[in-house]
Amino acid sequence: MDFKGTFSDLELDRVHDEAVLRMGGGWRLANIHAVNTEAGVDVYYTYVKDGVFENMAVRGLTPDTPVPSVTDVYFSAFVFENETRELFGVDLHDIALDFGGTLYGTVETEPMTFISPEQKEAKEKAKKAALAKAARERKAAAQAAKAEQEAASDGAKAAPDAASDETETGER
């Protein structure tokens, strides 16, 4: 049997509806897994039917982004969802069989992050500094554009006055 795989993005608000559609179409939920990225955590849902693996990713989740459970559609997803929440800090809610963070009994929370808490803090601090710098640059650019526009407007007002002086001088 030949196997084929595809990858596509999935909007967060479509996660549950997609599971319902897949179940209705005879698809099997093969896996749910998470990956740390620069934007947050990406969660992949892998559905299989007739040798076709369709991987759908919800991208850039943060710890405060609620993600709906699909265990009411695919009960076996409870293992994947508990794991994703416990190891990656994804806010999965309404899991049919919820282990409450004790599936693995890890010593540290979210152990699957690839950076230390200190590195994570430094990275977040740098990101905030970069955002603040970008905001300052945008503000400075807007002020410069406004000053340039005002200067151009003042120049346009001065030009008719000069022409008026010339006319008056020429008529004398």
C-alpha cells in the first residue's frame, strides 16, 4: 500500500468541527502532537484514511489560548491531549478523561520546552524590548512625517504671499 501525507494549517476555531467532519467521513485520528516554535506551540492533528495521512496544524498557541478537546468525538485523544497540556503547557480544556497534570508526573512543568526558564525569560524580555523599539521608531517616523507635512504646508502658504507681493510691486 502506498502512503501519502499532506500538511495544512487549521484555524483554532475549526479544531472541533474538523474532528466531527473527519469522524463522519470515516477518518481515524492517528496522533496529536505538539512542537515548540518561535511563535509559540504548534499542535498537529493527524488523520488517516485509505493510506492518506493528513496533518493539520494549529500554529502559535500560547499558554493562555484555550484549545477545545476532541475527546467527545475521538475518545482516544485523551492521552494525546493530556500529554500536550502537561508537557507543552497548551490550555486544552474539557478533556473527557482529564489527568489534571499527572499523566507523567514530571518534576518540572512543561518539560518539553527546549530552553531553560532563564533563557525563556531573557527571550521574552528581548521580544518586549524589540516591540518597544519598533513602537518608538514608528512614533518617530510619524512625527517626522507630520513635521515634513507641516513644513510643506507652511511653504505653500508663504508662496502665495510672495506672489502677491510681486503683483503689488509690479502694479506700482
